[in-house]
Amino acid sequence: MKAAHYWHCFVGIQTREWLRFWQQRTRFASALVRPLLWLVVFAAGFRAVLGISIIPPYETYITYETYIAPGLCGMIILFNSMQGALSMVYDRELGSMRVLLMSPLPRPFLLVTKLLAMGVVSIGQVYVFLLLALLVDVEPPLWGYLAVLPALLLTSLMLGALGLLIATWIKQLENFAGVMNFVIFPMFFMSSALYPLWRMNEASPWLYWISQFNPFTHAVEAIRFSLYLEWNPMAYGITAGVAVVLALLATAGFRPQRTKILGGKPA
Amino acid sequence: MTIEARNISFRYGDKPVLREVSFALTSGGFHALLGPNGAGKSTLFGLLTRLLALQQGDILLAGQSLKKQPAEAMRKIGVVFQQNALDLDLTVRQNLQYHAALHGMSRKEARARGDQELERFGLLNRANEAVRQLNGGHRRRVEIARALLHQPSLLLLDEPTVGLDVASRKALNQHVRNLCDEDGLTVLWATHLIEEVREDDRVLILHQGQLLADGAGNEICEAEGTHDLAETFHSLTGAG
């Protein structure tokens, strides 16, 4: 197989994801309601309770809305990745996964391309969200919108791979409610998305340590720092490292014998 | 393209689904894989298409082992799955282009090949319609056209007529037979419907994971001392 074959395949998978996005644009629009509610309603109520001191990457006192915006960007990707990965393995996308895996190109390439394609669509949503966030005065520097792109890509790859791993290995979590309770909410709440970690350390040291080990924390920090044009090598390094490890595990784990459902019911 | 299955066994957990299945199909022509529901047909297709991994035995496509050179082998296979594998919201052409891209074809190439196949299937005028608007028979045709886009030499069809009315079933079956004659394609058609198989077809009868008969339909009948395939099928499997 030549490089051109890989390129055509890559473009084809991306195109399909965007076509589907366009077909289901109302669903995607409604998916934006969740983070917007957090930003507008939750943050308004919460900012009175929680004072934010000056912490990097911010140079001045910030509103609570400004603080949680990067975490909510992460949340959009988190929800989309889990939902997408789950549908890759179960029911809705099953037919198309079969078609995907019939390609003669290597499966790790196909799966990573698919995860990236899903990620790119999520990132589109993140940008729409950031634009709407301007209405509540979340105003990162203009170049921040560009600088945040690699962090968003890494985050979506990491979470997509995690979703794929979960969907292929943990049978008990085959519905979205299970994933929401046992993966999405714990990951989101035990991270720096809603409150700075030093705050959490004051309240509960063990929670602080869990959050430190939660890769989602580092993904959110990578998004936060790059959005404000600051370089955070640790957050970036951990997010990239975890993304690579999870992508390797997910593609290696996506063996047909583990997803017997792909071969059709025993018939 | 020749297909050779060597001593394939497969189990889901403790449940054996295929037991030491071996057969060799020659290049070109229509081959029927006949078996009641639960015989192991879909599992065999899963193995042939690498959606399931071989647990025991090997499959050789045109002499190449699926274990050793899967990519080479996959390039020569076109598949129509039992369940719909089309994106209902995308147009016919978009579905074909996605498949073509997965096989490394450029958009231009994909469009030319897609139109060629659609024309042959009498569906070119519907290329820009969403698949959802097509009836069951036409959707199946689109799936076959899609499976042929990359010009495979082996076409695998897993109960392709499920859910179709009698007339559509017949038409589809005849259509695939024509493809065999026109293109020299090797076809393996899995079904539980005896009326889709002709007496002179090469027939494999699978029941409870075991291959019970393998040969030309009329020869199998002769060997079993029965009048027709339906009777043979019934006496071998208790079904039909």
C-alpha cells in the first residue's frame, strides 16, 4: 500500500464523519446545551461561593466562568469521545465498523484515523462553545484559539482511545448510563475542570491526589494553558504520553475475538 | 479466486460453533453455503473476512494464508453482510465513496468506479438520494455495488436476501449469478433458503458447525438417494 492509499483513506474517514455530523447537526447542537448550562447557570451560582485567586496561566483575578471554560471544553470532548467510542463497538455504528475493518489498510491506522475524525468533529463543537462563551466574557487572547488546537487534538485522541478501550474490554459498561456514572462523572469531577487543585487540597488531600493522577486533569490544564498562550510541558507531556499509551492499547485490544459482536451473532 | 478452508474450528466461550470444517472452492462460479439458522454460516463469514480471528486451522485465499498476509487477501474480497451496513442518512454515492476511500481509491477514481457499478445495477439515477429513501431490494443492490467497487475476485454474501420479498429475492439472486458469468467472479452465497440454490450449484451444507455435504447439488442428492435438494437438506439437517 502506498502513501496515497493511506491519504485517500484518511480523507475518506474524515469526510464521512463530517457528513454524519451535518446530517445530525441538531443532535450536536443539543449536545452544546450541557456545557452552556454549566457555564451560564452553574457558574453564576457557584462563583459567589468560590473565590479564585490569581493562578497561572491567568495574570489577574478571573471570573469563575473564565476558570471553568477550559474544563467544559474538555467535557465536550469527554462526552463525545465516550459516546462515539461506544457506538463504534455497539449497535449504531456496528455496520460501519464492519465496513471500516474490511479495509486492507492496517487496523491501528484505521482506528486511530477514526478516533481523530471523531475528535475533529468534537473540536468543531469546542470552538462553537468558545465563541458562545464570549457572551459571558470568557475572552482568551485571539492567538489562544489557535494555540489550543494541539491540546484539543491530544485530548480527543486520549479520550477516544480510552472510550474504545472501555467499550471493547468492559462488557458491563455497554450502555451510556454506565459509562456516565463510572467514567465520565468521576473523571470530570475529580479533575481541575471545576475547581483549582490547590482548593481541592485544602478540602480533601486524597481527592487532590486522585485528581493529580487523573489524566483528564492534565488534559484540561493543557487546554487552559495553551488557550492563554502559556506553555505547560508537564500537562502536555502527560496528556500526550497517556494518549499514545491508550491508543496503542486500544488498537491492540481491538482484536476481533474480543469484539465477537463484529462477526455477527453466533448463527 | 480459490478458497481453501483447512480444519477450521471456532468456539464462543465454551460453545463450539464450527467443528473442523474443511473445503476447497475453485475459482469462478456460484457457490452456495446452505444451513439452517444457527449452523455457523455467519461465524464462517466472520472468519473469512477477518472480523473474527481464527482459533484453529487456516484459510487460504488464492493460496495466500489469511493468517500471514491478511492485507493482500482483504484486497481481493468484497463482502455483503447480513445486517445493513450502509449509512442510511448519507446518499448512495457518499456511501460508495467512503468504501472506495477505505480501499485507498482517490475521489475521482471512486466516482468513476461507483458510477460504473451503479449504472450496471440500474441505480445511477438514484446516486444522490439518501439510502433511507431506497427500498430493501435497492439497498441490497447498493451494498453489492459497493462490495464490487475495488474489483474483488471473491464476493461473499451472508444471507443477502433477508427481509426481502420473494420477487426481490429472486431478482437479486439472478443478478449475482449474472455477475458470476460476466466477470468470472467467485461467489459464496450463504443462505438458509433452499429455493435460492440450484441443483447444479456447488453446495456446502453446514449444520451445527459441521460440514455435512460438499459437492454439486445433484451429486449430493444422488449420494443421499433423494429427489431434490430440499429433501436432501431436510434429511441431513431436519430443517427446510
